[in-house]
Amino acid sequence: MASNASSDDLKPVFREVYGRLKEELLNDPAVDYTEDARQWIEKMLDYNVPGGKLNRGMSVIDSYKLLKEGQHLSEEEVFLGCALGWCIEWLQAYFLVLDDIMDNSHTRRGQPCWFRLPKVGLIAVNDGIILRNHICRILKKHFRDKPYYVDLLDLFNEVEFQTALGQTLDLITTHEGAKDLSKYQLPVYRRIVQYKTAYYSFYLPVACALLMSGENLESFGDVKNILVEMGTYFQVQDDYLDCFGDPKVIGKIGTDIEDFKCSWLIVQALERAHEDQVKILTESYGRTDADCVKTVKQVYRDLDLQNVFLEYERASYEKLISSIEAQPSTSVQKVLKSFLGKIYKRQK
């Protein structure tokens, strides 16, 4: 039905698959739900799973199409690609529900965090566990007879572990009450970003598409490295936009400075600052006072970090393009260039 459809054309199909997967989960024969429980889980899913941009999920079917190089995709292939994409969106929802509790956040995607809703509270911890287990249920129902089923399970387990490790690094580095800017160095930053963001946001969708295509992931180590590097570049952009982006365009007011985040900007500033500037940053970074935020941003401007970022962006793009064009498979090159094209010079 959607053999040669564009990504935009597949969006409605992708959303339809969410409805089908949700109905299957709410009628899972392994569980005898009460009506209250079924209503709770349906509300929890609708609130947390489909509300984002869906870029990660859509990337699976988009990548699979490119790997098949214009071949007609069967209805089943489209469904399976979408189902795997939704598994990634479920994984994202699981991470975010728990992340918001750990960070004591107030809003997510323009609405109150799930745990902030009346009657939810710390039930959200268990809801996170439910979200994670739903992935296993979806994979078991639709992929159990596929030759790559065990590889899919391994992949999701591995990426979940890597992301949890990234969250550990982030939490212990930025922990409240232990504010120490001396920890904020580039190797630490890269490690946090690589584990917390790059693996599940960039590598996982392509790895799912490769497995669906019958490929062995061990043969794609270079591709993995490129995607992780792309994920790092993406997070650097995110950190830059948090400070210097237009809130009307990016859809939020950045709070990395107030939140004492291990941001690319603070790491770069500390590398370049003289003694007086380091003292100013130490006194002002991580404070919610508006004047302190202005002071930090002024130090960033004095250190010309806007141009430092532009040079980083240029060098990263050139390095990524060079690495991509060294790949022997033209279809893999197309997948990687498609990813890079979506994020290069983005403003939100």
C-alpha cells in the first residue's frame, strides 16, 4: 500500500500502526485487565508515547526504504518497519517518564510531566516499567518467527543499558549539592552524550532497519561509529540552541545554565577562560537568578563561542561526509546522508 511513499506520506500509516499496537497491548491474552487498569494504561500510553516529533520511529521505515533501493515494499514490510519504529518511541517514552522524575522536571512536550498529573505521582515509576515491557510484547508478537528476532532483543537490551549508563554519568556529574565545574571536561561530555543520546537516537533506528534487511550488525562497525558521532554533533547543536537559539523557533526557553548541565558550551568556555572568567562562571553557573544567566552568556560571547560552534559544525560536517562516502554500500551512504541532512544547520 505504501511501497514508494515519501516519509510524509508514511506518517499517517505510522500513526495508524500505533493504534493497532495499543489495541493489541490492551487486549494482551497474558493479562486479565480490570477496566480501571485498562483505562489507566491507555491514558498513560496516549499521554507519553505518540506526542513527540516521532523522528526516531519514522527513521526505521525511512532507512529500510533506502536500504531496499526503490524496491516495492509489501504491506507487511511497512507494518514491521513501523512497529519497530514504535518500539523505539516506546523506549523513548520509558526513558523520559523516569528522566523527568529524576530531574524533578515540570513540563515535557509543552504539557505537565506525567508524574506531575493528579493521581499519578510515583505510580509513574511503574508506568515506566510497563512501557519497557511493552517493547518485549510487541517484538514477541510480530517478530518471533523472524530470523533476526534474537538480534533485535539483544539490540534493544544493549542500547537500553548504554542509555542507562549515560544517565548515570549525567546524574553523578551534575548532581545537586556537589557542583564542581572541574569535572566538566570534553571526554566526560562526549561519554555522557554518546551513551545517553547517540546510541538510541541515531544508531538504534538504522540498526533495526539493517536487521530487517537481513544484515549482520557486526559488519557495520564503521556505520555505528558514524551514527554515534552524528548523535554527538546533534547534542552539541542542542546545547548551542538551548543558549543561543530563538525560543519561538525551538519551542522552549533553554535552562541548561540554570540546571548546571554539562553542556558543550560550558565545557568549551572552561577550556578557553582565563582565571577571572573561570571565577565568574563558578559563581554564576547553575543558579536560577536571571542576572547570573546573563553573566554566563556574556562570558560565552566574550569567548566568541558562537564562532567556535560554527567552526565545530563545519569541521564535523566535513568529517562525517568524508566517513559516509568511504562506505562501500551506496544504499547505506544514502541512509547516513539522509540522517545528516535532517540535522545539519538545524535551527530547532
